[in-house]
Amino acid sequence: MKILQVSNLSDVLPKSFFKDKKLVSVQNNQFTAAGENYGSSVISIVITLQHDDSQEQEEINTVAKLLPPNQFIRNFMNSSYTFRNELGFYQTILPTLRLFQKEQTSVETLDFFPKFLGGRLSLDSSARFPDDNAIILLENLKDSGFELHDRHNGFDLEATKLILKRVAELHGVALALKTTPEFEQTLSLYFEEFRMFGGDDGLPMFQVLKNKVIKVLEEDEFCRVHMDRIRLAIDVCTTNLLLPKNVAKFRQDTFATFIHSDLWINNIMVRKHQNKIEEVKFLDMQLCEYASITKDLLFFLFTSVENSVLTQSFDQLLSFYYNELKENLEKMKCYRNEFSFDALKTEMRDVASNIGYFNIIRGMPAVFGAIDVVYEAEDLNRDRLLHQLEFSEVCKTRICLITREFIHKRWI
């Protein structure tokens, strides 16, 4: 894998970095393994500084997100928008949410994201979209003891509650901000409509995935009986998934606001004490959008928690999340009758039926895939991406479990 280089890094770093210090060296290293992150190139950068008075040196470990090196991925992910929006999250959206939270509650606690050190779209300060010099520079959370959890096992009940508590805080502040003019005035740039999945390449690839999923479900004794309903749900969800992100159709929901939109186990780093998860950080905001908060809930719960937690504790977790959300809305002086638990459940049913089901299913190969060959990002193309849509037995089991749960809940 070719290690990408960053030009003019010192222009990105905050001025506080160089207070009584000077830059000695910058070392770039590979950060992610092949196949771990196709949405952007991620490298680690070790920055060495020297103090002016003592001449002592210190190393600062950072992580840099860059545009994907492959034009196919840039088109498929629509990096012009997704990279710009992730940079906008750190530069504008998160500071706006934090300031609003502090104004309403005198407390600022949206601290479950990596520290942002700097970023740019281009060396040209007037650029509206990113180019090869775009960068997002973040703290390296591994230095603070954070790690990824095993995605094949998923989160247990207590860890899931901890994560939902953080999700409810993010959603609560974002919902409250939506009631103010500042929501549109400050964040509207990041709510522009744009398409994902490579335009014309998207439909054929979804069709391949649909055919594979249907074959798996036809072999399941329970699902086989409900194939007409399942096929209809897949078709409806696929049609909606191929609509532009931030489309007005999904901005009318009562619980629509700014959401993460890609909240799954590999985008959540955890810090453990005596093997118990005590703190979490959310990553990869490139797919953030204006949509229903239930889209985040569905995607997280059905992709990232243990099977037993999903089947035995879903209602308990939904109640837990709602109580946390309501408490946050009350703290933000924004709770309204329209934000009732029944309204949330109704909206979740609609989102599950119209987009959530296949949005979750399409993520299963990434979570539980059986990939015999993993490609570097620069070598990926449409055929190779299709090759990676392989299902392990664990993946097939999870697809059937998810489908059964959706049928039992009458979401499809």
C-alpha cells in the first residue's frame, strides 16, 4: 500500500501547536489494513516538535483522513460531498451543537468524538469542494487507550445502553437546535442533496446484493413463507436508498434532524477497564445527513449488538433510549407533546419499512463478510467491489434473524 503524503501540514495545525515550539519532523504511516476503510484514505501522522527553551522534543500522534486514492471510490462515495460534510462536521456542526447545548444547559458534554486538530478542502482557501490536498486531522484515539470492539460479537446489553445514552444526547441537542433559525442558517450547506453509490453503478450493484439476500432468505424456513412481503420491502427500500441524501421526502419527519447515518460497530471506538466498556467515541461522520433519528437507532441496533440482546432486549433498549432522549430535550427546554414515545415508535416503523430494512441488510457483508481476497483502496473497482459482497454463514444467519425480527414487529 502506498503511503500518501500531506503537503503544507503546518498550515493545518492550530497555532497553539507552535507556541514556544518549532516543527522538527513529520512521519506518515499506514493506519488501516486493506479493506477496513474505503470511504477515505486514513494514515497516521507522527508530528515531532521541539521546545524553544529546553530543546526537548515531543511527539504528537494524529490520524489524517484524506480523499480516497481511487476515482471509482470517489464517484461511488461522492467524496466531493461526503468529505466536505465530514470536515464541516468538525469545523461547524459539532461546535454549533456544543455552543447551543452550553447556552441552554450551562454544560457542554458532547465529548464523544475525537479531538479535531485542523483541516482543509484544498490549498485554495476559496475551494467549495475537496481536492487532493484535502485533509481532516484528528487525535489518535489509540494513544488514549481506545480500540475497536470485535464486530463479530457485537456489544452486550450494558455497552449498548452506554452507547444509546450518547446517541440520545446527540439527537436531543440536534432536535432542539432544529427549532431555532440557526439550524438552517448555520448547517444548511451540509444539508444539500447529493447522490451516493456511483449513480448508474448503484442500481446494478444493489440488484446483485438483492439477489444474494433473496436466495439466503428463501432457504430459511420461516422467511420462505413471507417472501412476497420481503421482496416488496426490499424493492421499496432500494428505491429510497438510491434517492439523494438529505432529500426533502425524509426531512419532514417529526424526529428528523442532523444524524450520524453510519453508526455501526466499526465507527465506534471504546475504552475498557477490566474488560468493561466505560467510554466511547463516534467516528466517520462522512455520511451525516438530515433525516430521522430512528435511522441511526435501527442501523446501530441491528448491525452492532449481540444477537441475544437484539432479540430479547430490543423493547427495553428502545424505552431506555427514549427516556434519555426526553431527558435531553427537557434539559434543552425543547420537549413537546409531538415528541412522544408513541410518535417515536410510529416513525421508527415507517423508516424501517421504507428504507431501514435494506439499509441494514446492505451493511451485513461489511460486518460479517467472508472475504477471501481483500483489495487495497487504490485497486478497487466495480467488479472487485461486487466480489466482496460474499456472505459468511454468520452473515446469512444474521440476515435471517434481522428479517424475522422485522416481520415479527410488522415492519415488513
